[in-house]
Amino acid sequence: MNPVRLLTCLCLVLAAALAHAGPKIESWQTTSCARVLFVENHSLPIVDVQLDFAAGTAYEPEGKAGVASLTQSLVDLGVSGMNETQIANRMADLGAQLSGGVDMDRASLRLRTLSMADRRDPALDMLTAILSRPTFPAEVLEREKTRMVAALKESLTRPDVIASRAFWAAIYPAHPYGRQATLDSLKAILRDDVLAFHRANYSASQATVAIVGDLSRAQAASVAEQLTAGLPSGGAMASIPVVQLPAGGEQRIAHPALQAHLLLGLPALRRGDPDFFPLAVGNYSLGGGGFVSRLMKEVRDKRGLAYSVHSYFLPLQQSGPFQIGLQTKKAQAGDALQVSREVLADFLAQGPTDAELHAAKQNLIGSFPLRLDSNRKILENVAMIGFYGLPLDYLDRYPERIERVTAADIKAAFARHVQPEHLVTVVVAGE
């Protein structure tokens, strides 16, 4: 081959490989035993930091559902020597942003700051104070409880919320993943409960620190040490019980809404399970690919039974749910449910066609770079890798793992994880 053409081909291959390469992730432990993951990125003068704690709703004590969310919401609303207004004003003066959230497995705190030392260092000092010296003021706690109670009361009138709560309770009937805040459980939470939950779960041994942005490795190590030095040492991370599959069944809940809300599913997938890749590719064809998915074509396009229908897998520390969801007119609920079940049964029996498999791979691989096109998106992925203990080359190998999936892999993985006899169905506002 002509040397110029050979060089051109090699450059194209290299460019394609780089286009799909994930960020370089470095990892180490702090002296307080917190795990750190770091991606150096000098393209913007920004530093993003996320701390994840094993402090999600699955770790709430019996009778205290809601304490995980309440603790997370209060942690940055008062520190030693500063109230919530002073904290907010200080962060605004620095141009920094604080945020966070709670899910079943983890509670998160995130900081975005400019990387110049005169902005970065005071912002990190503020985050350090929030992590190590929260005061949980009694009057703020009562206000936040009142706000959460009011929000829950309002949400319990909505058919989508009613359906979701019933679905989670049904697929996790005796598991912490099915535990949900109630008006009574929120009202019963005391300041001592918040202090105890924070002390037990916001410890260095249960923390993962993800750092992405305009820092050197040495600077990132210093940041991680600073943020975790004041955390309680804590003990071993508490474990979430293994999920048992529920008995299949159907639950119908009356509601005056004009649209029926339908959910079908079961516990299906743990984070880190190698079947994630065939399930992800297969689910794109089943219901995750929008207008090209089978559910959308059969339920909406051919029969007009719903405006939208979807399916997804949500991997968690223990088996997270597989779910099919849609809304339809009350009078059509039975037909929409039957068609959805038939589509799923056919997919389980036959798997995807060659055309569906090709389209799914093209989309998942082609769109993969968009999942890493900003510091914030890189941070989300790196934090997930760190918290769930996934391999550091997870993002590098993602396109390759997707490309290797076969139709037989998909059929076998769905057979292992989606067992029809355990499917739970919830219908709200159906006739």
C-alpha cells in the first residue's frame, strides 16, 4: 500500500479510537480511607467535585422513611458560625454552585467552582465546613419538614406519583428499596434522628470523591484530603439486603384522572452485572429507542393507544427495576396493557431482528461521546464508577462492549432478568 494512504488509514483508525475513548481516570485513597477518582481537564477554568455517601433511602431506619432526603437537604443550610443566608451569599460572591440529591443507594453533594485559587480555595473551604461542621438548625429542620409534608400531600393527588409509589412498593414489598416517606414518617422525624443518620452514614469510609477539571494530580489529592479529613471515620459500609423477586400480579387503583397510568416491571439488574450491555442494547429495540422501538410502533403508531410508551433498566447496588410505562385514555387501558404484554412476550421469545440490533448499536455507540461532552457529564459518570466500584476503563470499553453484543446475548440476558411470572402491573385511573 502507498505509504501516504497507509498513514491516512492509520490516522483515521486512531481518530475513531480517540473519538470513543473515555477520559483518563486516576484513583487513590485518602488517609481517611475515602476513595478518590480524578480526571484532569484543563479545557475550561472550572473544577467540579462530587462526594457520594452510602446514605440513600435504603439505609433509613424502620419508621424513619424520609430522613435520608431531609438530612441531605439540611446539610448545607447551616454550619458552625454561618447560617443558610450567609452560606448562600458567600457561594454567590464566589460564583460557585452547590447542589446535591438522594436516591435509593446514595446521597450526593456537588460543587462547581472556578479554578482560580482566589475563587476555588474559599469555595472548597465552604464545602469542607458543610461536610465536617453542619449544625442542622432546629428551626430550619422544622421548616424543611413542613415543606416536605406539603410537597408530599400535593404529590399524592397526582396519578403518576400514585402509580410510581404503588409500583415500587409492589416490586419491593419487603425490601428497603420499597420504603417510601409518608406523612406520618416525615412528621415523626426528630432532629436527633437527622444527627444520628448523618453520623452513621456521612463518614469517610462510606465516601467516594469524584473530581473533574482544571487541577493537577497533586492539587486534586490535596483537595480530597481537605474535604474528607473532618468526616467521621465510621465503620464498614452497611449492606443493602439482596432483593427477592415478587409474586407477579396486577393492582388497580381508582382515580378521577382522564388518563390511565400503567406500569409493568420487576427487580432485574444490579450495577456492574455484565448483562448490562446486552440488556441496554435489547432495551433500545424494545422500548428505549423512542420512535424506533417496538413498543412505540405497536402501541402508538399502529393502534394509537398512547402518545408515548417507554421501557428502561435502572441498575442499583442490588437489583434495580425493569419497567415499562405508558399513559392512555381510560377506556383504552385494557387494550394498551394487552398490547404491551404481547410485545414484551414476543421480544422475550424472539429477541431483536438483525435490523433492530444494528440500529441499536449504531445509536448507543454513536451517541456515546455526547455522554462525555462536558465536565458535568464526565463527573456524573466518574462518580458512578467510583461509588459502584466499576473498572476504571469502564468508559473506554463501553463502545466495544456494546459492539460485541449479539442477538443471542440479548435473548439470553432478557431470559435471565425479565421473568414474566414475576412481572408486577400497576394501573391507576383505568376502567
